Amino acid sequence: MARKRPDPVQVIKQRRDAALSALVHGVPYINFLGIEFDRRGDELTAVLPYDDKLIGNPLLPALHGGAISGFLEVTAVIGLSWSVLWDEIEHGQTDAEEIVSGHLPRLPKTIDFTIDYLRSGLPRDAYARAKVNRSGRRYASVHVEAWQDNRARAFAQATGHFLMPRRDG
Amino acid sequence: MRPARDTRKNEGQIAKMVEKSKIAKQFIQAIPHSSALGMELTEIGDGFARIEMPYAKHLVGDPETGVIHGGAVSALMDTCCGAAAMSHPSSPAGTATIDLRIDYMRPAASGQTLVTEATCYNITRSVAFVRAEAFDDDRDNPVAMATGAFTVER
């Protein structure tokens, strides 16, 4: 018996992007900071476009440590949640259309978060990527790195532990 | 004579309090991100700072429960710890966060103001060590705790 033909590439892409967008834009604080996610396959890059309200020291000027940690924590939570969802969507356990129509999955809860400020954040766009070092049924450990102009020169990094949402059924 | 002197003293104290609250207001106004989050400095001095952040819709991290996002809590903690370091009697000229660890013990109750109190418990020539707690209306159970190291600019 012939395998079912996969959906056309643009249909799959559109569905995945719409699911990610629904997940991200469902959180008011993420919208307040103006964070967007750029997706290449299952890899996400968080983008924090520069805004005057992100400044912590107007004299330098430099980004606020709190804006940076907020950005890193958002990157970690969305990165972790997306990595779990990605597998579920791929295996047909979760329907991307469900997410798009507003049935958002519960997000992981932060247990602790440790931020390392390596250099001051310049008044320009910032980028970050999360690496899920362990993702268990209940707990997860995630590392995040953020950079600005130069990928090799991170300006902040963080490690956080998260409590995974209960998956009933 | 006596009542007159007391009145003068009160006026002096009131003027001092007004001056202090003016400084507190200016402190937050000088930090665009902190004022965007609606923070209010309510006490500062001798290595101690208290900052309040009223509940606001744009701070929400979980729309279903209305709980404030951890990122907003950490911004509050960071600002408060920095303020405590700055207010230490050895008066640093400036400060920047080296690292900050936050433990989230429970979600903050939806609709309630978050209050953070930070203490700079040790300071060297170049590093300030600070710890902080955040509360909602339930003052017996902190929402979050933080410990951090800050640079000391002389």
C-alpha cells in the first residue's frame, strides 16, 4: 500500500509558523517586550528589537539587566515548550491547528533562573538561543545564550530549571 | 517657645521626607525600563531598598491564570538589588549586575502588587553582595528570592 503523500511544503511551514506565533503571542509580557521568534526547522532564534523602554542606564546607554533576563527567560520557556510541542506535532499527538485556534498548551514553570551578565547590552537588537540540556517528564534544564552583533561574543547567558506542565492522557 | 521649635522640627522632617520621596521618584524615572514596568521606589538607604510593582495586564506570563511573568519579577529583583547596592553607606558611584539567581517559590497572586525588599549584606572594594525577597499581599510566604553580585564603581 502506498504511503500517504505528505502535505505540500508551504502548507507544513505555514502550519508550524502559525502554531509558534500563537504560542508566543498568547503571552502579554512577550508582546510587551516585543520579542519575536525566527524559526529554521526546529531551531528557534529569539529576537529582541531595540526599544527605548528596554534601557536601564541612559548615560551609557545600556539595556536593563531585567530586560535582558526577561528576554532570556522567555527564550528558555518558549524554546523548551516548542521542543516538546515539535515532537508531539511530528508524532501526531498534538494538532497544530488546535494551537492556532487558541487551545494553547500550558507553559513550563520556572523553578530557578541564574543569569550571567558578561558585558553590557548595547542599544541595538539582541538575539538568543536556548539549548535544552535535559527534558524529562517533570523537570527540565535549559541553557540560554544571548548576543548582539557578534555570535561568538555572548553578552549574557543563563541556566534555568523548569517544572513541566502535566500531560494528562 | 517649645511648641514653635517642635513645629519647625516637623517642617524640617516633612521637607526631608518630601526630598527623599522626590529622589526616590527620580531614581525610577531615570531608568526607562523600570518606569515602563510601573515600579515605585518606596524606601531606600543604608544598603536597603524596597520597590513596588503594581499588577498590570502587560506583565502577565500566563493568560489563563493572570500570573505575572518570571521575567518581570526578575526585572523588579534586579532593579531593587541594584538600588540596595547603590544606597550602601560606602556609596558606590555606579553599579552593574554581575550575576543574579532567582528562585521562584510560588506564583504571585493575580491582581496583587509585588513588593521587593533587597539588602546589600556585604560590600568589598569592587563587589556588592545582595539578596532580595518578593511578596504579594501574603507577607509570610515569599513569591521569589534572589541573590546577586554587583560591580562597585568607585
